[in-house]
Amino acid sequence: MTETLLRKASVPSAGESRLPRALLLVAGLLVLLSIIRALTGANDITSSGTISATLRLAVPIGLAGLGGLWAERAGVVNIGLEGMMILGTWTGAWAGYQWGPWAGVAVGILGGALGGLLHAIATVTFGVDHIVSGVAINILGIGLTQFLSGLLFNTGAAKALGGGARQSPPVESISTITVPVLSGGKIFGWQSPDALGWLEKRHWLLVSDLSGILRGLTTDLSLLTIVAILLIPLTLFVLWRTPFGLRVRSCGEDPYAAESLGVKVYRMKYAAVLISGACAGLAGAFLVTVSSPLYQDGQTGGRGYIGLAAMIFGNWRPGGLAAGSLLFGYTDAMNLRGGGDSVHALLLFVAVILIGIAVWQVVQARTLAGEVSAASDLGRRAIRNRYIAAVIAVVASALLLIWFSLTNVVPGELVSFTPHLTTLLVLALASQRLRMPAADGLIYRKGEAR
């Protein structure tokens, strides 16, 4: 039992071995995107403005997904992330307009952690179904913040400062930095050159694309964005490199085996769900101190749910979660920047990727055919599924190429639907390789036999 638990919960070597391949894949996608940009003239797909918007939109999704990762690695499904984000936006705005943006961030984290505490009490202590508890947290977050807005933002000094029944007074934004020389930041008041901006405007193949991406990452970068980005490697280190992280993950794999080894399962689950709520609260505070200067009803816009989708896309791992968040943020940035031409260019980009997926599926099928017994029903089924996936990818690619060749721009209605469509497609494609924690969502009772 002990060996099984450790094998399930402790070895990150597979993820480490995939790192070079992941970097090679990213490089290949960048080269392809650069070629598509040069062929179509859609310069906005790699512009610094698009990348900057992508990062700003991806951070709250990534933080929400990080919250889901902590909870589910401990075996607690947390679909209440949306409600915890809402609590984070309201409490962050309430403290932020009075005492400054960093106070808003701190109180926003506490607001989200409060939602996490309620979820932990319901699911861990009382054994309430995790989905039911999460839905209740979402409903509570919406109702409570609407009530408190009318009570505190629509009267007295808050109303005089611009508050109302559906919004808070303005909140000061957190400071941003622009890297000198590379992106034109100031050095003791001196305006330095903007080297990356100059290269980006040349529209040279690959060079200008790299410059646009780097400039987007180094221009008007919020300090809170830096903190949020650092939480990704920090989570990876804590969960996979520390005894505390091993205990948390063991609770999500086999809590009874963990209990037999002396792990305080209840304590670990509570800690993980509290951290989960704090991450969601930080995502909410980000919305009111970086994305926009005040709290408004409906401000989260379903980002908690999209964060869950990013976590699932990332196979319950921080690196994959970050990639999924950037994907959703990028499609949303295309929508906000009115990118009908850019989205049209991306049709060609996706079509080429689908052709690559089809080739990969065929190669995998042929490799599998050489490894499994021809008489194995399971082997034949796996090979057949690979070929079916390849055919589907080729057909989808052909349809996209036809669409690309017969049109010049994607209608605005479809552009606005792009983020939601991306969420659905990513989950559908990622579902074949997912491996959630074995005890995720299961009710645990101390001392009970399985």
C-alpha cells in the first residue's frame, strides 16, 4: 500500500522528461504563427498589444485554475471557484478604495479564503457532495456581494466617491513597470529607447514576432502580474518537492493509505481548500486592481469556470494549467481587440495544426500496431481510434481551409464566441489523455474501511 501511494503521488519525473519536447513544440508553433502572420498580413496576432492583453486576461484564469489544482490534488472538487472569485472582487474593492490597492489584494485573498473555508467545512467535515457545495458557494457569492454592495457602496462616503448598488468607488491600480531600453521604460526620468518596439514595426519574419511577444511581456507589466506568474513555479515546487505537498497529493490519491502512514488527512484537505480559495480570491482582487479600476456586478464573467477548464486541460499540473490559461487569454484578447482579420488568419493556423495532429495520430497508430498483439481486442480498438482521430482531424482541417479560402474576415458574432468555443474544443480534445487524482471528489471518513 505504501509503495502504491508513493508511486502515485511522489514522482514528477515524467513531467520533467516532457519539458524539452514542450519547449520544442512552443518553438515550432511560434515559427508557424510567424509564417501565417507574414502570409496573411494579420500583424496583430503577434503584436505587443495582443500579448499584453493576453497576459492580463490569462492571469485571473490561471489563478482560478491554480485554486482548483490545490483543492483537487487534495481530493476536493472545487467548482465554487467562481463564487470565491466574486467574494475576492468585492472584498478587494471594499478594502482597496479605502486603504489602497495592496490592502485590497490582501483582503481579497481573505475573502476568497473565507469561501474556501465554507467549502471545506461542508465537504470535508460534513461530507456534503462537492458539486452541491460548490454550486451553493457560487450562489452565495453572487447574492452576498449584491446585498453588501447595496448596503455599503450605495450610501455615505462610498456613494459620494462614485459607488452604487452594483459597483464600488474607483480603486487605485497597482503600479506597473516597463523594462528600459528593451521596451522604452524610463531610467531616472530619462526616456530610454524602445528597441523591441522598433524591431516589431519592421514586420520581419520571426524576428518581429519574437520582439512583439517580448515587448508585450515587458511593457506596463503590473507588479501583481509578476507575483501571479511566480505562483506557478512555487506551486510546482511545494506540491512536488516538499513533504507538505506529498501529504496533500497523497490525500487526493488514496486518503486511507495516507491515514495509515500518519498523514492528518482532514488537516491537509482543509489547508489545500483554504489555499484554493485564497488563489481564487487573489484572482478576484486582480480584476479590481489591475484589469479594471472598480468592482462591478458580473465582473468575473465565468472566469472561475474557465479556470477549471484550464486546470483540466493542463492535466492537474501547473505547467499545463499555465498553457491552458494563456490559450484562453489569447482567444479572449483576439475578441477584445476586434480581431476579425486576425481570427481569420488563425483559421489557417489551426488548419495546419490539425494536419500535424492527423500525421501524429497515424504515426502513433503504426507504432502501436508494432507493439501490441494483433489478436488483442484492446489493441485493435486503440489503433482504430487513432486512425479515426486522424480522419476527423483531416476533415476538420479541410473545412477550415475552405472557410479560410472563401472568406476575408470572420464575422464579429463568431469572434466574440471564440473564447467559449475554444473552451469546449480544448476540453473535448484533452479528455483522451486526462488522469485526475484517484480519490478526487470522494467523501472521506476517518477510520472507515473502504
